[in-house]
Amino acid sequence: MTTGLVFHEIYLWHHTGNHANYVPYGNPVEPLQHIEGPETKRRVKNLMEVTGLINSLKPIKPRPATKEEILRFHTENYFEKIKGNNDKISADFGISAPTGIGSFDIALLSAGGVIEAVNAVISGEVDNAYALVRPPGHHAMPDLAMGFCIFGNAAIAGFHALEKTPVEKIAYVDWDVHHGNGTQAAFYDNPNVLTISVHQDRNFPAKTGLLEENGEDEGEGYNINIPLPPGSGVGAYEATFDRVVIPALNKFNPDLIIVPSGFDGGANDPVGRQMMTSEGFRSLTKKIMKAADALCNGKIVMTHEGGYSAATVPFFAHAVIETLANQDVGLVDPFQNIIGRLGQQEMQPHQDNLIKSAEKLLNNIK
Ligand code: ZN
């Protein structure tokens, strides 16, 4: 079992400036750091170094995505606008997506890193891969930066796979606590790409990610949103995967599974209100791997999205990557016992009702 890891120090140099969480500073808001900072991702890599897990991973070298690759999803106007601000100390291209000096270059390397992860998995160089990239991508729209995302890394890598590799069908399983609206938009009318997003109901974006958004035209039935109620714990997530996500994958039969992997569904996250744990994320990873083994020779590419609790995110990511790599380095997550025993970790009736509604969408996959 070989798991690839995409990482580059310069991902951490994408500078999102002084905000209080995501609100720009200025009286009455005292300057603080932007919530989408380097620390959560740096600490994922640091923890993997300290435990030794990183030694069992195969490094995949990122390279900048080309303009042609970016334009498979984004408009030229948008591309040029971000390029033109590459030397600006700070800019914001849309809805809460600040950039700093060099952010265009770093965003290209982020998208290109996910493309190279796909190449490594499809070529068989590795069995699966985790792209620890930054800036994240799943909110980015063709002509609009959103939610800390500049280029749609996962969508761009998917378009690349469809055009440049033997892959004909891709399934996305986005477990970030926010709706994967950009990936949804990229493939909304495409029956060869199943986009699934499991997220907190109307967190961000405010008005998308509803059950009713089920795809359009030929792609009708091939977008599944599961907007879990706030407060959902491991029980609700596991039931969602057992009853909707995995059956959808089985019915769709993809050649490749891409997981936009955000850890803001974890308990303690400052911008999410769910209660996932490292063992919860490990369990979801096992479920996807089992399906991937049966459907597509285990081909999974995960790409890092959100997750803003610097203390806990490294343990969530470590559990996922350790599982992908079929390793056990003996790490005990000190947060697991605390957040794992929170009340209502087991599925609640109102969560069950939502999952029941989502189960009906399985009928729309032909
Ligand atoms: Zn998120």
C-alpha cells in the first residue's frame, strides 16, 4: 500500500492578512489573524513528522497548474484578474477570499498539486493520495473567489482526469462542514461526475447545499447534498455514509473518488457546529476505502479544504492519512476521549429524518 503526499512549504506562505476570524479589521474590530491561516496545515505536517507517519508516505512534487488547466473551470477574465493582483499586499476577489503577495502563484501550485496527486494515483505510482494544499478550493466559482478559495483545486483536477487520463467517471465525496458549491457548479449538468456534499445545513454559502439541488439537464440526479443539522456527531455522519454516500458510490460506479477533505466538521471548530472526532474521520475513511477497493481499485485522491481548530485538525488529518496508508504508528489522540463522549454523538431523530430524505435521492441515479 503506497499513499502519496502532496505538500510544499510555500502553501503556508499564502497570506490572508489581518482579519478577526474572517471579518476585516478596523474599528471596532481589532486586528487579529485571518482564520484561514497556515497553522492548521503546518501542524498536520508537523504531527506526521513527529509520529513518523510521513516516512511511510511517498512525496508527490507539486507543480503550478497551467493556464489551460485552470481555464477548464475558470473564466479567462477571472484568471487574469487574480494574476494581475499577484504583487498586491492584499486583495479580495469576491466573497471572503483574501490574498497577499504571491497568492496567484501559490494558488496555481495548490491546483497543480492536486492534479499531480490525480496523475500519481491514475498511473499507479501510488494507490491513493492526500494533497495537503493551500489555499483551499471547493467554494471557488468559475468567475468568483469565495470562502477563502481562489481556484477550484478539486474540480480542476477532475476536469484534468476526464480530459487527460483514462478516467471516465468521477465521484466526489466532500465532507467539509461547508457546502462544496464550487465543485457542484463545475459538474452540475454532467452525468459522468457524481458530486456529493455532506455539510452543515446552510452554514456557508448561506443559501446553497439544499437537498433539492440534485443536478440539471443530463446531470439531473448526479448532485447529492446532505445538509446535516447543526450538532451532528459521529453517529449521524456514519449513518449518512452507510445509507446515502456509499450506496450512491456503488450505484454510480466511479473510476476515481475525489474527497474534498475539510476538518471543520470536527468538534471545537470555530466556524462549524458539528461534533466529528478523529475516530469518526477514520471510520468515514475506511468506508470510502472499502467502496473504492470494490469499485475503482482503491483509487482515492483527497484534497485538503477547511478546518480551523489548530489544536485538533492535525489529529483528524493524521487519522485519515494513517488509514489511507494502512499504517498504525500508535498515536493516541488526546482529544478523542473528550470530544468523543460529548452528548448526542449518536444519531438523533431529527438527523435520521434528514438522512431519510437524502436516501430518496438514490433513486435518481440511473
Ligand atoms: Zn469549510
